[in-house]
Amino acid sequence: MPSPDPASTRTAPRRRAVLAATLVALVPPGLAGCAGPAIGDYAGERPALDLRRYFDGEVLAHGLFVDRAGRVKRRFTVTMQCTWRGEDGELDERFVYSDGSQERRVWRLRHLGNGRYTGRADDVVGEAAGETAGNTFRWAYTLRLPVDGRVWEVQFDDWMHLIDDRVMLNRATMSKFGIRLGEVQLVFTRSTPQRAALGTETLAKRMAVRARTGASPGALEA
């Protein structure tokens, strides 16, 4: 996930502490234990998301960073090259921002079974954890962000919703000290939608046709 605009996260330590205390005091006791959405809420949604199938090959993303006041602070595009070897995947992300700056992040993912995943990247603290249900993937992690010569550890709560075999929407909430800093919004688009939808049986049938007819690989994709 991209880095936010450093200027939008600058807050004096004392002001942050006062703001955090104020927010806690303003929450009514009856609402303190209210939970947000759970991944299981989306178990019945279709199309079903298989992270290994979607993030396979080239994926393009367009996104925005929106601060907590609703202002768009950064725009960016991401080109992703995704590969899997068994249950281990690599997502090589290359960001280009509207101000011309660039960034790269390489995620190393592992599928644990039953739609559960872990992941690591060089600027991620410890290990990310995520789970799929229905058309949705929830991904939680802490990212190290450089701000004014210091490094902040910012929490990301990522929700991805598959729309069809090509398009997936992503919304990530950023927080620090329990205070919402802003939101990252992305639209992922697969470059090869038809291959993403092919099952093993379909591929086997096409390979058999190719062997019998001598058809080119391109003809089999039609």
C-alpha cells in the first residue's frame, strides 16, 4: 500500500494525546463495544475470490490517498507483477505518484489454507494477516512510514471486494494511536481476465485440442 502525504500526518505529540483522550471521552458507553464488519459477513457474496488466481500475472491499480478531512492528497498508479509457486506468492508493486515520485514494495505471501494468508514486506512491521470469505479479502498490517525524519508505525485495515474476474475494489483505513488518519482507495484491474477464470479442467481440455489440431496458443484463448 502507498505512503500517505507526510504533511497530512503531522501532529504535535501533546495535541495527539489530548485528541485521543477527547475521542475516548466522547464515545458513549453503550457504543464502546460496537464492532465493525466481520469477514464472515461476506461469505455468501459472489463471485468468490481466490487471491492466488486473481493476483497472478500483471495487475494494474489506480488509487487515491484521502486525508481524514476528505481531501485528496495523492494520486497514483501501481503496476503489479504477481507470481505463485505452490502456496507461496510474490506481489511486486511499483508505484508512480502524481508528483512524479516512485516507490516499490514486494509482498511475499503464504496461503495457510481455508482462505487464510500471511505476508511480509521490507517496510511492514512483523507479519500481515488476512482472510478471504465470499468475494472479500481483509488484510491487516502495520507499515513503517518516514515522516519528518522519523519513522511512524501506521496501522492499515484493508478490505478488497471482487466485482468480476477483472475488477476488484480496495479500501484501506489508516490509523495511529487509534485515531483515523485517512483512507486509501484503489481499483485493481487484471490484464488477463480470461485466464483468471480458467479452471484446471478447462485448461486440460484446451491443451488436448491443441495437441489434436495443432492450433496455436492464441487460437485456444479465443
